[in-house]
Amino acid sequence: MAAIKPKHQRLVLLVIALAALLAAALLAMWALRSQASYFYVPSEIVADPPEADRAVRLGGMVETGSIETEADGVTMRFVVGDGTARVPVRFSGIAPSLFVEGSGVVAEGKLASDGTFIADNLLAKHDENYVPRELQDMNEHQVSQVVAETQ
Amino acid sequence: MHGFANPARFLRIARWLMPLLLASGVVLTASALAWGLFKVPPDRLMGDTVRILFIHVPAAWLGMAGWMAIAGASFAELVWRHPLAGIAARAAAVPGATFTAICLATGSIWGRPTWGTWWVWDGRLTSMLVLLFLYLGYKALADASSRDGGNGRVAAVFGLVGAVNIPIIHYSVLWWNSLHQPPSISLGKSAIDPAFLWPLMVATLGFSLIFGGVVLARMRAILADIQAEARLRRKAMAEPSGELANA
């Protein structure tokens, strides 16, 4: 067999090393996939409720028509859902301006024994859609039509 | 391929390519930002906050592309021993780190009104911060090895290993629940309205041209440094009793 050029030897060695490295990193990330999540979705909270004194984050969509403000004016109740499970949430404080019904939210707090999530902080989750104000009065279907037409 | 690795030929090309890239990049970026800041309509939810997109997204892309450039050049340096590849990798570190820092800063400013927080430790934000630290570590390592007369191979290995973070940044919003939104632009389709998309594309192109120009400028500076050092060394050898011999 002809001697391998050092250049080619380095190339092969480096490619093998890189492939091994990438595979190791991907495996590590795969192992982390539940721990590295920033929040639990409602179906995870319902299936496996956290202990009452453990601080967790709950993330999902604010159900349309579910936001109610209580008599004191600062406490609000709403329902966070993910399509399969729903968790009622109570929050006292100032909500971010992007916190609206039908939009994503991350609530930080604890799950009370009655199944209500007591949030002490709300983060609005912005989705990947960027749409100008002129299109906001149309419903979602119309918007997607307009966007599809102009692309 | 080795034709491009000839420093003299590279310098001849870089001499006119660098100002060309910088000038066209500045013109494109300035017009895209003017368009994005004054002409584009406000977003339906975010209002005027959406305008930070035109700096944030190109900065994020270049922060990641900068490391891919370091990794690619490091690969070429290790395998083919290109004389210019190591210099190119070192030249990409500072602009890459700068754009990563801009991405983190603008993202934080955007996050306060939009999410209601300056910073969260979710997958995307954390992996982007790790990228900034990787840049700083790479820069320190590359500088140290070139000062001590090393061949820069340690820095090249670091550049390759660090590239593992790039797919993690990209997939962080898909693998893990995160506060950061998933990618808006994937191959062939975009969830960004064309009113925002076009200035974003132009700004990205403009910033990329500036990035290329800065890398070429830094490569020329590093080559000039190496030349000056070699000249000093020759001079010191020629007159051993002179001051330079003690330096």
C-alpha cells in the first residue's frame, strides 16, 4: 500500500475527531433536553405536579377570554393551556405589555394544592411572527393570506 | 487552493477589496437602518420595539458566522498548514466577539419591554453568552501563543472544538422550551412580514460586508506586524552589539 501523505492523514484524523466531538455534544444535549428547558408546559405540570413549595416556571398559551381581573384591581386570573391540558393561574402585579389573550406566557411561581398556579412574575413570550400594525385588525387567516400573497 | 495562501498575492487583492467591502457595507447598512428606523411600520404587538430587529438579527448571524469562519480557517490551518488560514482565524475573533456582544446587548434591550425582563437563563441566551466567552478565550489563547512564538495550533484546536456551540445555539430554541422565540426564517419560508424582511436582508448583507472588510483589515495588520518583527529580528542579528539585541 502506498504511504499516506501526512496532509491526508491529518485530514482524516481531524474529520474523525470532529465527528466524534459533534456526536458527544449532541448526546449530551439530548440528555439535557428536559433539564435545560426553561419552563414546563401545562400537560407536564398536570401529569407530574411539582411539590407545593418548589418554584417552577409554567409556559403556554393564554386561553382566549380567560383573563379576569379581581375586585382589588391588581390580581388577575387566567388559564394557560397547551392544547391538551389547562392550568388556572393567579397573578398579582404588573403584567408585561405583550401579555394578551391567545399569546404565549411564562409564569414563575408555585403550584398550590388546589391546582391553581400562583405566579409571582410573568414574562410575555413573543412568537416568531412579525406583522405590521396595518394587518393587526384582520384575523389570523386573513393575515396569513396577505403575507402569502405578498411573498 | 494554495494560490490564495500566498501572502503577497493576498495583500495585492486585499488592498482594493478591503475598502470596497467597507464602503459598500457602510452604504448598505446605513440605508437599511434608515429604512428600518423611519420607514417601516410598527409591529402589531411590539410597536416600535421591532426596529431593534435590524441590528439584533444581523449581529446574531455574524456572531455565529464569525465562529464558523474561525473553525473553517482553523481546519485549513491544521490540515493544509495554510500560512494565511491561522491569520484569518485570528482576524475574525474581535469582529465576531463585537457582534456577539451587540447581539446580547440589543436582545437585552428588546427583552425588557417585550418579555418583561432584561435577561433569563434560557437555552438560547445562555448559549449565546457562552459564545461570547469562547471568543474571549480564543482571543487570549491566540494572542498568548503568537507572543510566545508558538505556531497557533492550540488556538486552532480551540477554534474547532468551540464550533460545537454553534448548532447548540441554533437548535436551543427547538430542543428546549425557551423564552426566546423559534427561528422566524428557515429555508424557503419566513414568518416575518415582507415589510420587515427586506430591510432586514439588506442590513444583514451590509453588516456582513463590513465584517468581511474588518477581517481583511485585521489580516493586513497582522501580516504587517509579522513583517516588521521579522525585519527587526534580521536587524538585531546583523548588529549584535546594538540595542535591539537586548530587546
